[in-house]
Amino acid sequence: MSRASVDDELIIGGEPRADLLPPEVKAGLRGKALQRGLLIAVVAVVVLVAGGVAVATWQAMQGQASLAAVQGRSAQLLGEQTEYLQVRQVQDAVDATIAAQQVGGSTEIDWKDYLQRVRAVLPADVSIDSVTIDAATPLAPYGQATAPLQQSRVATLTLLVTGPTLPEVPDWLRGLRELPGYADDAPSAITRTDTGAYQVSVTLHINDEAYSGRFTDPTLADTTGGE
């Protein structure tokens, strides 16, 4: 004999119940419950989507703010670079000027000072009648002598001087050897004037020790660059 199921168990003294609802009503109730569940699900999806949109919008706004900040910083850096570029252009112009001075002044001899030194060597009664200068330039080397035993030179100074006596000529020629940059000298002609004085043409060769060097001094670039 099989055991009776729980549903078939006889309950004595229980509350009598009877389900009088037709199946259609029960189906309607179940449909409404399903609709409420679907509605809740739809609302939940809408809330999730709205939240996602809000988060995405906030992130987009943050990205735009960051982009604006980066663009502002880039514009600032570009402005600073423009200022630095102007400073650099000025510095380049100064450097170019200094370089031009150094090239242009590389063969400079202070002839005013040099002729004063020549005058100081000569006796007081000897006069300088004329001076001819032939010097090197930065663009071309100076022509050198072809005769043997002659020193290299960067300039030639030709003097026409007049003195009262001839014996003094060797003495002041020796004095010329004390001049800066002295290479060699030679009296090319000696004549006697109508007054009895002696006129001497002297060719003095000068080497690069006579260069002033005032534009090749390293302190010049520092001084000019700091102005």
C-alpha cells in the first residue's frame, strides 16, 4: 500500500476553503504581476541608462575642462617661446655683430698710436714729410716678400723724413727696431735738399705683433653681450 501524499492528507478540524475564482481571473492577476515586474525592470533600466549618461556627461565635461586647461597652458608656453625667440634673435644679432667685429678687426693696427711711436723714436730735429701705409685686409692675405731672408709681414709703412745731418740716420733707423711688430726696414733713397738737409725714404715692414687685438679680446664679447 503506497503512502498518501501530503495534498491527500486528511485534515480534521481545519478551516474550510474554496477557490471560486475562475481561471481567467487568476490569469489576469498573474498578467498584472508580470506587468508590474516588467515595469520595475524598465524603470531600473532607465535609471541605469540615465546614470550612465550622467557619468559620461560628467566625464566629457571633465575632459573638456582638462583640454581647455592644456590648451591654455600650450598657448602660454607658445607666448613664452615667442618672447624667448625675440631674445634669441637679439642675442644672435649681437653675436653676429661681435663676430663681424672680430673678423673686421682681425687685421687692425692702431695707426695713430703707431705713428706716434714712430715720431717718438725720431730725433726732435727730424720731420716726417709723408706717410704711405699698405696693410692687410680680412678678405685677402698680405703679399709676402720673394727675396730670401726677409721676414713675414702684414703691413708696410713708407716714411719720407727730413733731417739736418746724415750721420743721425743709422741711429734713428736702429730706434725703429723697438717698435711693436717690427719685421725689418731699409732706407730706399737718401737725397739732399736745396736747404742742405737730408731727405730719407724708409720702408718699414710690420708683422702681426702690431695688431691691436681689441676685437679679439674674449672680454669684449662678454661686455657686449651683457649690454
